[in-house]
Amino acid sequence: MSAINIGRAASASGVSPKMIRHYESVRLLEPAPRSDAGYRHYNERDVQTLRFVRHARNLGFSIDQIRELLGLWRDQARPSRDVKALTMAHIATLEGKEAELRAMRSALEHLAHACQGDDRPACPILDGLTDEQAAAGVEPEALLACSRHSLPPPRRRHDLMAQGQ
């Protein structure tokens, strides 16, 4: 492949021209040489790098992690254990985020269940957002514990009192 402009590099890699410029600015991609008219020129290696970055971003790797992965990708003498260690650390981060999302979903489901969704202005959802779930009967500490242990949120206080607990 001969030198191509940013539009063709974008089409070939699946990365927008704006993101290509961004990746150059954060040094994931070496700045492209310029023509006399100031246009960027990319080669096949640049397109391969952009594809690599796009795939890594799609898997949720951070810019710093991608920079490290690119270094490992370019180092033919690298031990694969380094790549695996980086990947396993990323998986652990994703698992933590997944637990946080489950806790958020549970809290929102709890608030939505408490709301009648009728014509009255009273809304436990808004109350819960205003008072860190306390108005809806869910203590913030309980939600944090749920997120740490992947448990459903506790029942509301008045539900427990009605049951004599």
C-alpha cells in the first residue's frame, strides 16, 4: 500500500479521522509525515496499528493499557505472560465494573418498584436520588455492601417494619 490520506486510512481501519488525530496527539500512533500541502500520509503499518487500537478500545482497554499493549505487540521478544497479565488485570477491572452496574441496576429497580407511576407528584425515585436512597428506604452503606458481594439490594425500611422485622 502506498501512502494514503487520513480519509482512506480511516476507511481502511474503521477509525474516524477525528480519532486518528486524537491517537496521534496521545502518541498511540506516530504523527504521520506531511505532504508539502500539509496533508497527512499513512502507510499499511499505520492502518494495522489503527485496527489494533480500535479492537483494543472495543474491548475496553484504556489509552495507557493500549500504549502498553502496542509496545508488547511491537516487541517480538516479549514474553506472552506480560500480555496475559495485562489482560487478566483488565478482566478484573471489568468484573468490578460489572458488579457496580449490577448494584446500580438493583437500586434503580428497587426505586422504580417503590414508585406508583401515577398522577400524584410523590415519587420515591426522585426522593431516593435526593437523599442517597434513604427516602426510598435503602441505606447507601447497604447498597455498597450489595455491590461488593453481588447481592440484591435490601428491602425498604417500611416493608420490614410492616412484616415486624
